Amino acid sequence: MAFCLRRSNIYFDAAYTSPLVRAQQTAGIVFELCRAKGAVDLQTVDALLNETSQQAFGRWLGRLPAAEHVLLVGHAPSLAERACVLLGLAATPALTLPKAGLACVETEDRTAGILKLFLAPKPLGLK
């Protein structure tokens, strides 16, 4: 998936990962393979843990510094649930993120957004 992002010339100017090992490994791979715009550090935050409430996640998201492209690496099912909230979808089955799945949500105010891109590894022939 990271190679797909790199080939598409996608970069991040902010990057956050859950403190759990697998999320950090995934974030490290994506972060390393994709271009960073300027000096960007991969930051570990508890807000991306499944145990974090939607309200606490929303408060954290709203406090992030301004950035054009933000990488968030978290876990199922909470990451898909959080994307659904941004997209105004009531039921989480409306958007299921598989392992290594990618959802790109464009948002002006970090409370509502538009789904711009959805990639799943299997249809792309990736595992």
C-alpha cells in the first residue's frame, strides 16, 4: 500500500500512530516510503487506540496543528468508525477498512468530510 502511495506522489506533512507495535511498524513503513513535506516527525499518540472514545478522538483531532495531508495509523474497528463519523455515516458497516486499508477523507473543519479515496489491498493484488 505504501508503494501505491509513493507511486501516486502522495506525501504527508503530519503523521501520527497508535502506540501499539503493529501500528508503529506499519506507520514506519508508510512514513519511510512516502515523501514527507518539510521536516515531519512520526508522532505516537494514545488518541489512535481503540479504547479512546469518539469524543476524545474528536477533541484531539480538533487540536492538531494545521496540515494539508495527515497520516493516521490506528486499528480496527475504531479507525473506520471515526472515518464514518467524519463522513456523516450512521452505520460503521457503511465503511469497513481491511488490514492495510486506506481511506482519504478531505475535511475543512475536522468535524465533517468527504471520502476522496478508498483503497483495499486485496483488489489491488496486494497482500
